[in-house]
Amino acid sequence: MTENPAIAKPRIFTREAKLAYLLLLPAVLAVIGFMVYPLVYVIMMSVYKTNRLGWLTDFVGITNFLTVMSDAEFWRVTGRSLVWTALAVFAKTFMGMVIALLLNVEYKHNKIARMLFIAPWASSVPISVLLWSWVYNPQFGLLNHTLKMTGIWTNPPVWLGYPTSGFIASIVVDIWIGVPFMALVFLAGMQSIPEDQYESAYLDGVTPFQKYVYITLPSISRIIQIATLLSALWTFNDFNAIYILTGGGPVNTTDILITSIYKNAFVYAHFDRAAVMAVITFLILTVISVIYAKFYFKGEAE
């Protein structure tokens, strides 16, 4: 006997659907507890005065935002964050593409090279940064020792002791950690390109550079956009490289937004200021994501 469609229960209330809700409940509660609630509370902190324990006291509206945005230090940190992200993402994308092209060539130990190259990305980020801090050590570090022994620089500087060199040194570490991910993503995209396209180009006498420009690059353009967006979001929020290497010093001259937020919240106990900066960071990343999505879906439609 078939069930009458007119009196059938909606699909969202069937026994299978209720079981699915029950199974999803722990994950939903985890998302609410670890993502939604902290986000909402930070937004509330940004429009309230807070005490030294982080409890909300007086509602002040946008006063906290006006105070933070009238501070020249905030704009310096924000500008430094944008420069940090732009330089690092550009370098990761360019170097990742070059390395992917090299790894895409078939040779005897190709698979071993790919496996070794993934090591910086697969390793723990704090451990990798700590190793680099020893490389930059002014007395015992490999970098200064090599410069002295080769005669390239007989009196090398304390790399992490100055604003410019400390900032550049931190960018180098972030690039070193992030390049393998970009290279592997690009390599996966290259290997998905049908081989007959290259064979046809070879028969037509196309040069390797022309094959890259007219076949490889257009074929993986979508992948490049997504990988670059992910890299930009991760780099903008990269806490480990700056904080472990320089701690934002000397005198906060290498701080980016994420390290400045941490200091304001957990060192100076300025929770309302940290919340405002966190909300602004969230808005910046949202704008970047929306712009990327606009171009991405526009390209899909075309």
C-alpha cells in the first residue's frame, strides 16, 4: 500500500531527517561554541568598555572605533600588514609557479624531489620559525657565519634587531613556509591539463614559453585565483613568523595587525581596543574575499 502524497510528512520531519539532525547536533554545538559565540562576543566588546578581566561594562557605540582609528600607530600597523601580505603572497605565487613548472618535468628522482619539497609546509610552523630564529642568530647563526666565512659580509648585522631587516627576515620565513603549498596546488593543476594539448602545440612548433602562456596559464587560472586568495587570508593572519622571530619589536616596529591584537588583548589588557582591531581585520578580509569572489564568478560566467 503506497502512502498518500497529500498526507505524507514533509521530508524535513522524516525519521531519517531527525536522525541526521541528531548526528549533526554535536558539530553544530561545536561551531556555535568555538566560532559563532566568540565572534559575537568580540563584536560586542568592540562597542563596549571592558574591564581588566574582559567583562563588558559601559556601552559606548562607535567611540572605540573612533579612538582606534584616530591613532597613527593603528594606521602604521595596518599599512605594514598590507605590505606584509602583498609582498609575501606575490613571492609565494611567483616562486610557487616556477617550482611547480620544475617539478612538472619528468626525470629520474622527480617523486623524491616533490616529497622533500613539501617538508617546510608539512612541518609544524612554530618549530620551523624557531629553526629560522637560530639561522638569524647574530653570533651562532648559519646566515652570519656563512657571510663571514665567504667574505661576503665581514660584519653582518643583527638581523632581527632592526625594524627593516627584522621585517624582511620575517617575510622570508613566511615565504619559505608558504611556497610549498602554492607549488603543490599549481602542480596539481598542471597535471590535470590533457597531454594532447601539449602534443598538438609541439607539432605546431610552439615554443615552451608560448605553451606556458597560451595553454598552462589559462588552464590553471581558476586554481591560481583560489590559491592566491587562501594565501592572502593566511598570510594576513600569520601570527607565528612575526611574534616568534621579533615579538613585534624592536619597539613594535615590526608588528602587524594580528600581533598587535594579541598584545593589546593579552599583554596590555586593552580588550576593547583589541576587539575593534579584530573587527576591522575581519572586515578587511571580508572585502578581499568578496572582491576575489566577484572576479572569480565573473570569470566563471564568461
